[in-house]
Amino acid sequence: MHGCDKKILTAGYSEVCHLDDSFYVDSLDYLLDISPWTQELSAEQMRKVRAAIRCRSYVAGAVICRRGDPADIWLGVCEGIVKLSVSSASGKHASLATGIPKGSWLGEGSLLKREIRKYDVVALRHTTIAFMPAETFFWLLDESIPFNQFLLRQVNERLGQFMGYMENDRLLSPEARVARGLASMFNPQLYPGSSDELKLSQEELGCLSGISRQRVNKALNVLQEKNIVAIDYGTIRIIDFDALLNFGQDDE
């Protein structure tokens, strides 16, 4: 059914939530409908893509892909939000990017280089993932010029995001890190499904920003006082995106 079934594809995927097929179909439809690279595919190309994709749902905290796994799939976020992280032998963890929300694709870098994955992909909340096999990914590279153009933009934007994340982590105050982290989740190239309202808890934002929930709460209150965001239970609405993006710049 549209390529979505309930088989576990690769050893290492855990804590899978089994849902009705209709849920997976609707989630995949949403992801493909808003993905820029699908817009110029022929009907036959779309049929082949749909037939190849498999979908899984994971509980919060589940590791979707592990560091050291072969990079043999491209991942799309149908529902929920994921983070990329690495950990040391002593148990310390570091996030490599802010949250990657629904409507996004990730993992193309490792797939293009045909290398093992260098990070864990972790579900931050209940999350549904679409898995495109490497064979289909490289077939699209051969067949679709718009797909190639999309990947060039995607890799360029991802590189810029990672460079910004390093700057944020090393130079900015916790309040500015929260602001920049929120702003980064509104990149239309990387996250076409984003809107001006995020369904994101303070605990989740703390996990993504690498700071405590208490510091997140303080930062959000500062941003709300400046009329940059509006906070409701489990929701953060962006009022002034430019101010959010540039918050803390004077302190650098």
C-alpha cells in the first residue's frame, strides 16, 4: 500500500510503534506532497518512488539509526521530530543540529559518500520515518535533474546550518542559543513543512539546544518579553523572525 508496510528493515531499529496502514499512507502522502524534489517527477517515477519507500513509527527516545550503521537509506520525517547526536564512551552526548521536523529529509551526505553513519538519529517524540533505499536514491540521481538540484541546495544549506551551530555553541549565551536554535527550524529548504508555530515543549527544546529546561524557560520568557515569540503550553509561535534570528548578535 503506497510502499508503506510494517517490516523492520535493518537490525538496529528498535522501539517501533505499529499503527494502521492508513496512518502511514497519509503521513507519506504529506511528506511527498511538500517535498520540492517530487514536483517534477513523472507519474511513473513517482510510482517507483512510492513503491520503494517503507515507513516506521518510533516512540520518544528511540534510536532510529545508529552511529556505525551502513548508510544505505535516505530518511524522511513524516511525523514528529528527530535530532542528530553523537556520544562518547563515557556517556556524554552532543546534538549535531537543532530539531529536524516533519516534512524534512536527512542523511543524504553519508549516502552520497557511501560511508557508515557518523551519528545517531533519535526520535525526540513519537515520530514516523520514511526510508528510501539507496538503490532508489541513486536511481533518482541518474534520472531526475530537479532531484540533483535539490540535493545541491540541501547539502549547501546543511553545511551552513552546521557551521552556524558550531558558532552558536561556542560563542553565544544560552538565551541566544535558544533563539538561533528556534530560527534554524524555519529553513524553507531543509524544512518545507515548517510554519510560524512550533509544537515543541521546553524539555524538547532543551535537548536540542544542549541546555537545561530551566535555562530554556528563562530564555523563552526573555524572547516573549521582547515580543519575538509567544508561548503557550507545548507551543511556541514566532512573532518576529528577523529579531529571533539576530537575537544576541550585539553580544558577539
